[in-house]
Amino acid sequence: AQSVAQPEDQVNVAEGNPLTVKCTYSVSGNPYLFWYVQYPNRGLQFLLKYITGDNLVKGSYGFEAEFNKSQTSFHLKKPSALVSDSALYFCAVRDDNQGGKLIFGQGTELSVKP
Amino acid sequence: EPEVTQTPSHQVTQMGQEVILRCVPISNHLYFYWYRQILGQKVEFLVSFYNNEISEKSEIFDDQFSVERPDGSNFTLKIRSTKLEDSAMYFCASSGGQGIYQPQHFGDGTRLSIL
């Protein structure tokens, strides 16, 4: 069965510093991986995806993610954090079954302090 | 940018009552989903829907749940007899295709509170 894990419930970063939000995955076939962000009282917003190709994927709002097959990881990164990046971040893997559902990690709360 | 819209934003219902959550997916999308998020827990898949039928459903999606696309624009989730444990945030999502390249786009959710 497909699964993802986000080992950190919370990540604290100072504004201007680089940030990393960790995600590891377990899949039986090819991994199709996604990052979503959730602001308070809002739905999940798509940030980026890895399907195939370059291991470094660039997405919205200056975010990028690094796919590492040997470590089965897909960490979300940003070179310089903004206070406005503070939100809940979800890693997800797309299930290979006919419905194409997303299987989410438990989420990581990112807090960026000025 | 087109959005998925959900109504109401908050629904309070007595246990045992029926509730209908409404969603308007992005207009040219073909695949529709419902997920839920119990407070403090991860987002869980409920059901996927394509071509007027359910593609896949989770164990959560029992006989008390149903989905419908009544008029080609709305996509509804009905819970026939609500239970306390149905209290959660319910998210609707849609995608332009089932292909792996298509991200799912989410609405802002309906917070369902069962009393």
C-alpha cells in the first residue's frame, strides 16, 4: 500500500533562513508525489508535483522539492522563508488504483518568525 | 483562476439528521473527489467519482454516505443519518483528468459539526 510520512509535526524557522519540510514515501510502483499547503480556514492549495524527470522540482511561491529515490524522500524546500509562508504543509502520493486518490501525510506546521 | 467552491462553509446538524454538502467543481474538470479531515488528524480520502459513477470509495464511505452530480455542475455528498464521529472538515476536489500529471484542486471545505 502507498503511504507517506512527515516526521515533524512542526518546523520553526526565522524569516530569511532556508526551510525544509520533510517527507518520506513508500510505494509499490512509480512514485507520483505532491505537496499542498493549507492556510487557516482554507482548502489545500497545490504547490508542486514530481512525476518523472529532474529530481529538483520547482513550484509556486518560490518552493521547490527534491526527489531522492534511494532515500525515498521528497523534501520541500525554500531558500529564504517569509512570515507569510507560515501554514500547514501536506505531502501526498497518488494512488495507482483506478480512482487516482491522494494519500496524505499527517501534515507539518511551518512557523516562520520575523 | 478557476476555483472549486463549497457550500455551506459551516453546517451544524443534530445527530441522526441528514446533511447534504455541496460543491461546484472547476467547470471543465471530469474527476471529482471528497476528502475529510477530522480535527488534528490527516486528510482522508472518501470517494472518487467519474462519468456519473463512483470510481473508488474508502472504508469510511459506508451505506450512510452517497454522492451525486445532479445537474452537470454541482457535486454533492449526502450523509443520511449523521453520527457524532462524522464531525470533520469535508473537502471537495476536482481534476481535469485522472492522468498522473493532473493535480487535484481543492475547495475551502465545509466544517460539519454534529451535536
